[in-house]
Amino acid sequence: MSSFLAVDSAGFTRALEFEKRRDPRFEVTVVNRENFFLFTPMLHEIAASDLDLTNIVNPIRKMIRHVNFFCGDVDKIDIDKKEVVVSHGFDRHSHTLEYDHLVLALGSVTNFFGLPGVAERALTMKSLGDAIQLRNRLIAHLEEADTECARAERPPLLTFVVAGGGFAGVETIASINDFLRDALPFYPNLKEEMLRIVLVHPGEYILPELGEKLGRYADKKLRERGVEIHPKTKVAAVRPNEIELSNGEKIVSSTLVWTAGISPNPILDLVPCPKERGRIKVNANLEVESVDGLWALGDCALVPDPATGKYCPPTAQHASREGKVVAQNIIASVYGAPKKPFSFKTLGALAAIGRRTGVARIFGVNFSGFLAWFLWR
Ligand SMILES: Cc1cc2nc3c(=O)[nH]c(=O)nc-3n(C[C@H](O)[C@H](O)[C@H](O)COP(=O)(O)OP(=O)(O)OC[C@H]3O[C@@H](n4cnc5c(N)ncnc54)[C@H](O)[C@@H]3O)c2cc1C
């Protein structure tokens, strides 16, 4: 029997491959600190109360019945002894899990670049908890700002700043802008001109992954709906009720949503193997060449892209397909069959920019407006 340990979520498609196969030669265990699979592309809709969270959360135990699941935190990885130490429970006690094959798909973590006050004060948009916290914050601020005694506090309470003009930042600001403007009529003491929704982006135009034309279209639509966009600007520091920008401007606000940087999961530092900027280097078959039985994929891996000669981008589109290939390659390596290299051409990229409007580039063709939103949805 070959035991195979998968540490991940999106690459969890791998476990589904084993689930389908039900080969008694394999004992498969998925380890994750959360017991659900999260569909991140619609996370911003939870923050804006557009969707119920059950729409983007799938319980892992419901999806895999023939694969083991261990809900816990990976604390240590020993590639020489082929062991992973996992802690769990209210007392955080540990277990050691042995493996023949280990697949790492630990994703990424938010990078605050050491900017003063940002890690301590900013909200993030990566987990389900983040989206719920943001939604609660928006509602709490509206309630508080509506009271007479908080009159002087309205500017910091009603100014919301998002850092980062990529997919996560743009979709988040579009959603919270719609949510706040739709909610305002229910607060008798609040007026539209009291709201300030600000997007800070270091590049010349937002959504650079979609190209200049769609980026500028999204910029125009968001501005028409009252979003203030600061291109070529970064957040420099965050203090109570104040966000300082790289151009020296100070915004009176107590809410910063940080979507402006990710870095590889720090647990990878414990794995001595070839890496570049903290991400694990794998070959075309998704295996770490110098380490027996070690595989990696998703955001924590650098996967060669044969089409561009570079590395695959860190997207769910890639991670889920890489998962399938890893599963097939582990089975092939156990049965002594040839392994399959990973190859996938990005289908496209889409973003929702509020009010049933979207932007999309699919197979090189640009779409915008309702049709793009419809395709996204
Ligand atoms: C807001 C947002 C929107 C996005 N939108 C899109 C989109 O529209 N299209 C797209 O293709 N991609 C999108 N992405 C990117 C996509 O979510 C990632 O590329 C994809 O999830 C990567 O999969 P992964 O398995 O590598 O990592 P993740 O999906 O991040 O999974 C890592 C898992 O490991 C778990 N974990 C981490 N550390 C430990 C530990 N020590 N112990 C136990 N478990 C641990 C985490 O809980 C997590 O469940 C978006 C991301 C975000 C944040």
C-alpha cells in the first residue's frame, strides 16, 4: 500500500481523483486547517451580502467519502523521515503522520511588506473569516455613524480604503461600494456625500492582468459609481483613523482592506528543497526532483509553463488542473507507468465590477458590461 498525504485545499481535486478511483493500493489523507473547500472568486460577494456563504463553501467530508480527512494545522514537515506533524484540538496537541508521497499545496499568505501599522490594522480578503469580518465591519460602521453621538466620527467611519487594484481589490471595492450605497437610504442621518470609497493602486491602470483597455473601462465605471481611484500610489502607513499614501496624502479612515500582496506560505521554509522567492520549484510532472516522494502545486509551487517558458500564474484555474495531474502521476509512479507533464493554457480572466457589470478576456477576446458579468457569474 502506498500512503499519500495531501496538504492543501484547491489541489484537493487530487483527492477527488483518488476518491473516484478507489484503488485499495492507496491510502490517501487530506490535511487542512479548515474542513471546507472555499471558492475564492466569489468571496467579495460574501463581504457585500450578495451571496449566502453556503454558495461558496463545500464541506470536504461531504465531497470525499473514501479518502481520509484530518482537520488540523501542519506544524512540521520532515522530508528525510517522511513525516508531517499536525496539531489540532482545543489543546493543540500533535500527531505525526507518515507518508510515501507528500503533496504540498499550502497556498499563499498575505504580505504586508512590513509597512507601519498595516499588519496590525488592515483587514484582508483571503479567507471566509475575512469576508465575514469585512461585512460585519461595514454594517457596524453604518450603524455607528448613524447615531447623533458619533457625528464627529463620521469621516473615519464612512471612509473605506482598499489597497491593490488587482482582481481581489477591484472586485472587493466594487462590491462594498454597491452594498454601502444601497444600504444608505435605510439610515436616516446618513447622506451619500458622507461616503468615501477609495481604491489605491500602484500601477497606471487597474486590473493590469486584463490589459489597458479593460483596466481603463473598469476605472471609468467605478468612478461613475462614486469610487475614488488613486493610480500610481501605494499605502505608506496606517495609524488610528488615518491612512497615509506614498504621495504624502493622509486619508481620514479607520478601514483599510489590504489586497496588495501575497507571499508563499512560511511553513515552506521548513522544507529544504529548491525554491525561488519562497516557492517550491517542481518539474513538468509537478515533482520536486531532488526529494523522493515530494510533489507541489498551486500558489506555493513554481510550475513550468511550456507555452510561455515561464511559470504558471497562481490561479485556481491552474491549481485545480495541476491537482488532477499530480494524482495521475503519483498513481503512475506507483505502478511504474509513464508520468504526464502538466500543460494548460489559461482560458481567460474575468472580474465583476459591480452593478451587474464585468470585464473579461477569454481566449484573447475582450468582453465588457453585462455580458462579461454574465460570463463571470
Ligand atoms: C479574493 C480572491 C479572489 C480570487 N479570484 C480568483 C479567480 O477569480 N480566478 C482564479 O483562477 N483564481 C482566483 N484566486 C486565486 C485562487 O484562489 C488561488 O490561486 C488558489 O486558491 C490556489 O490554490 P492552492 O491550493 O494553491 O491554495 P489555497 O486555495 O490557498 O489553499 C491552501 C489551503 O491550505 C490551508 N493551509 C495553509 N497553511 C496550512 C497549515 N499550516 N496547515 C493546514 N492547512 C493549511 C489553507 O487553510 C487553505 O485551505 C483568488 C484568490 C483570492 C484571495
